[in-house]
Amino acid sequence: MIELYTWGTPNGRKVSIMLEECGLAYNVHKINIGAGEQLAPDYLAINPNGKIPSIVDPDGLPDEKTGKPIAMMESGAILIYLSAKTGKFPPKTDRDKYEVLQWLMFQMGHVGPMFGQVHHFVRYAKEQVPYAIERYIREKDRLYGVLDKRLGEAEYLAGEYSIADIATYPWVARHEWHKTDLNTYPNVKRWFDAIGARLAVKRGMAVPA
């Protein structure tokens, strides 16, 4: 039974979607990031960066010296780990592997950070900062253009459904938060609707309940 430490954010939902897609049993531990629970000493022992999500897998790769089960932080790394553990969504060739990894890194390095900045400055900042809002919305729109172009060439980001799609979907699911009309990006909308129809995705997006 995998222990999942999460909250209702796009990064958290990446992992719950993946766990559902893989058919793995897991316990959910809610880490209320608004209340600062991610900074509690017990949680920092699992994730020294003090972020969610994290997992502990009692059945996976125990430490050779201590016997402690593996604890994983960073959502992208967790997706890679769960794919390797279960053999789900394996790239068929080395070229396919790097196709998946480059689009996963695109999400980790660009989509998540930039969309997150839009969310902060549009929804949460204590004062409106026009320069920041304009800067991050412009970059968000550029990234949607990259996604739309790619999804006009392929059904999914890496050709076939993969962890790159699982990582990106929860961020696009907040398109209303970052003031994006998906009808402006028809290829993204087609992809978004197809992924959102998957039962495992629906279950994973509902975590934590």
C-alpha cells in the first residue's frame, strides 16, 4: 500500500491520477499547505523541500543499510518511478523514452511554474501588479500555443498517452483560473476532453476528497 501525501493542487493530482491509472492501492494523507502542514518536522523527514506531493512505497527499493522504504518527492520523479514500478505507459523505444521525458520536462520547467505564477498574481496576490500579470499571462499564452501546435501533430504530447499527459492535464484543468478559453486552442481542447473522459483521471482528480 503506497502512502500518498497530497493536497488539491495540480501537482498533487498528477500523482493520484497516476496511481489510479496504474491500479495501485494507496492511502491518502492530506497535507494542508494553507495551514503550513508541509513544514511539520514529520513531513519534512519525508520531503525535505517541504512541498507536496510525496509518496512512501513500503514495497519498493528499501534502503540497503537501514531497510527504510523509499520515499519520493517531486511529482515528475514520482511519475517516472511509478511507471517503472508497474510497467505502465512504457516508451516502446529509446526515441519514444526521450520524447516522453522532454514533454514531461516541458511541463515541469514551463507549464507548471508559469501557470502557477498566473494563479498567484491574478488570484492570490495582496495587491495587483500589472507588470507581473501581463508578463505571466503573455508567457502562459505562448505555452498554450506550443501545446496546441504539438497536439495538432500528435494525439498526445509524446505520440501515445504517457506520463507527460498525466503531468500536464491537471494544470490545463485550471484554465479558468488563468483566464484561458480552451476554444482558442482547439487541439488542446480535443486532448483535454479526451483525457478528462478517462475514468482513472476522474478518480485521480477527486483526490483528496
